[in-house]
Amino acid sequence: MKNNRGMRFSIRLKIIIMSIMINILICTVMGITIYRFVHTSYVKSASEDTLAVTQIAAKQLNGNLLSLLDAGADDSYANTVMLEDMAQVVSSANISSIYTAGTRNGSLVYLSRPVSDGIAIGAGVESAFQAGMNKALTSDGYVSTDINKAASGAHYITAYAPIFNKAGETVGILGVDYIVDELVNSLNAIVRTIIIIGIILSAVSALVSILMAGGIVSGLNKVERKINDLVSNDGDLTQKIEIKGNDEVTDIADGINSLLEYIRDVVSSIYTSSSKLSGSVDTALDTTIKTNDQLDTVSATMEEMSAAMEETSASLQQVQGSTSKIKEDVQGMYSSVREGTDYAGRMEQRAMEMRQHAEEETNLAKEAADNMADNLNAKIEKSKAVEGISGLTQTILEIASQTNLLSLNASIEAARAGEHGKGFAVVAGEISSLATNSADTAKKIQKISDEVISTVKDLTDEATKMVDFVREKTVDGYLQLMDTGIQYQEDAKKISEMLKRMETASQNIESSMNIVSDAMDDVSTAVDESARGISDVAGAVSEMSDNMNQNREVVNENANIAQQLDGEVNKFKF
């Protein structure tokens, strides 16, 4: 089976390319390693040879003459001899350049040097060379491991060796640029050899890779053909891949056979589950439809309950308003009863005070009447004697004065008694007049003595009547007033007790109304919460109904998927 996926890289090509790249990498690493090892060995050997040649050449030079050289001594005898000796060294060895240097005035300067270099004696040494020269001045020599290239194209290695005078003192150094072209040529030849060997190994590796890839791809092609056979047999999972051998391709074939067996079991299980799923989907669809219908009924019931709860809430609000009005009326009644109780208490107190006052006045009236009777009797007995007229007259005047005072007190008490004291007020007025007349009469007694006996007799009769009248009318009036005060006190006490019971009843009614009001508030809150709960339930039922509709759509989709799955599974043979 071919797939159009753009440029295709076969497994064989991948194996060949990978093998060639690995071989190139290995050859490159090996070549670089070998080259570095050979390069290091050759350069080390050439450096040692260069240092040895330089040390030998330095021993051939005259150190005493070198110590005489200084700036401006280019044409001196010492410089001429030094140049000749240096020319002999160059002719006997493969040297590109030779020169001497030394310390003058604390600085490194060039000394004897071939004229062709164009550098005079005393010229300062470049800073790049000073480190090596200083090392050579304090040791047996110094050689660089770097291969440099001259302007002429020659390759060289630089070495420095100390020059001694006859006393064995270091007077300068000899610098030699030793030619190593043969070394460079040898290294280049080695590089070429490594490259050629790498190419040969790469070619051999490519050939071996082609052969190995052919064997691997051959087995894979067999597996591919078997898989194509399986595909072309319309899902026949009873087919097997049979490949002889004992390598990874055989393992792949066995794995594919195991996979086919597993797929066969899975498809069989899917077929069984698909049949069950179809039945379950049908049942779920019927259940969903019934549930949706029931949810519609529940939703309508919830709406009716919500309306009923709203009506109940409105009724409760009316009841709460009536309860509040009754509570206010009860509170007003309690205030009125409380005021009545206080007034009854005050009325009872006044009745008690009136009774006590009437009792006191009755006792005083009795005492005054008794005293009056005793005095009258005594005076009457004395008035029988004419000689006692003056004394009796004086006594009568005193009695009249006391009677007048009693009359005044009786008038005051009659005024306090109200309607009951009107008759007593008349009597008190008469007593007052009688007292006045008695006083006038007493005054006339002194002038009219012949009328004394008759007047005394009349006075005795009238006094007796007056005492009887006082005892019968005044004392009885005070007794009636006292009885009235007692009855008034008892009535006020009963009224006070009744009002206290009404006050207690009002308090109980107010407490009951508070309890009823609180209960109505709780009921109203519960009704409101129930209404909200019913509203939430109605919303949830509506949402559930929508979800059930979506669920029915999903069940329908699952039914279609189950049918498609049955169709796909039936394509396989297992």
C-alpha cells in the first residue's frame, strides 16, 4: 500500500546514509587523532634537533668578541669575525636565519646579524621574542614548538641557546630559524594518506551497508506484502504472517501476528459490546423520553406550587398587618388599664383618708355633744338660783362662743361632705344663729331678771332639743359619711384589683401577641424560603428537562454511532 507523503526515504537508503555518515565520523576522528599524535611527535623531534643544532652552533661562536659588540660596532673587527663564524654555521646546517642578541643597558638588543637582514647592532628586540630569549639567557636554551612560515615560503622552528665567554659567563644568545620543510611535507603526506584511507573505508562501509540493508529490507518487504494481503482480504483477521528466519524481522512478524490475534479478540469483544450497546441505547432513549415527560409534569406542578406559595405569602402579610394592629391596640389597652389602676389606687387612698377623717370628726362631735349636754345640765341647775344669773350669763356667752365655733366646724365638714352635708349645714347655720341669740339674751338677762326663770326653762328645753339634734343628726351624718367612706374604700379596692387583673391579662395578651407575631414572622420567612426553594427547584427541573433533551440527542447520536460501529465490525472476519 503506497502513501503520498512527499519525498520518500526508504529504510535501505536510511541505513546506507547512516552507515556512511558513521564511517566518515569514525574515520575523521581517527584521522584527526592520528594526525595530532604524529604532528606532536614530529614537531617534538624537530624542536629537539633544532635546539641541539643551536646549542652546537653557539659553542662555535667566540663569546669574548660578542661581549665587545655594542651600538655602532657594525664595521668592527669583532662583528666581522662573528659574521664569518655564523656564515660557516649556516653553510653546515639547514638554517633559514641566524643572529645574536644580548643585554645592553638593561634591554635586549640585537648584536651581530647578517647584513642582509638590514638590522643594525643595538636595535631593540621585538617584545614577541623577548620571553624566549630571556629564558635562554638563564638556562641551557629555549625552543618554540610552533612551525612558522618565512616570506620565502620555507617553514622553520626557532631556537635560542646561550653564548659563553672563556670564563664561562653568559654574554648573549644565538637565535636560529631551523628549516623543517621536510617535516611539513611528511605531515602533509600523512594527511593525504589518512584521507585516502578514510575514503576507502567509507566505500567499503557503504558496500557492506548496502548488502546489510538489502537483507533487512528483504525481510521487511515480506512483512509488507503479508500486511497488504491482510488489507486486501476485506478485514480477514484470520490471516497470519509466516516468515522463516531467526532475526528481528521474524520477531516483527511474530509481533504482528500477536497484534492480529489481539485485534481479533478486541473486534470480537467490540461486536458483543456493540450489540449490548444498541439495546442499552434503545432502553436509554425510551427512559429519557419518559423522564422528560415526567419532568414536564413536575415543572407544571412546581409552577402551581410557586403560585400557591405566593398567595400564601400575600395572606401571611395581611395577617401580619392585622396582628401588628391588634398588638398596638393591646398595648394601648394596657396603657389605659395601667392608668386606671393608678387612679383606682389614688381613689382608694382618698376613700381611706375620708373614712379616717369622718371617724375622727364623729368622735369629736360625740365628745362635743356630751360636753355640751353636761355643761347645759350643770348651768341649768345653777341657773335655778337667781344669784347665779351673772355667772350663768357668762357661761352662756362662753357656750355660745363654743357653739359658734362648733357651728363653724360643722359648716366646714358639711361643705366637705357635699350632698350628704347639706342638712348638716342648715343645722350648723341654725346653731350659729342660736349662739348669737344666746349671747344677746345673756346680755339682756342682766337687764331683764324677771324673765330669767322663764327664759332658763325655755333655754333648757331648747338646749335639750339641740343636744338631741346634734346627737341624732350630726353624729349620725358623720357615721353615714364614715360608712360611705368605708364602702367607697372597698369599692375602690375592688376596682383596683379588677384593673390589676386586667393589667395582668393585658400583659399576657401582649406576650401572646408577641409570640404570635414572631411565629408569623417565622412562618413568613419559611414561606418565602419555600417559595424561593420551589422557584429554584422549578429552575432546576427546567434545566434538567433541557439536559434530558440534550441527553436524548446524545442518545440518538450514540444509537447512530452504535449502528455505524456494528457496520464497521461486521466488515471483519474473526
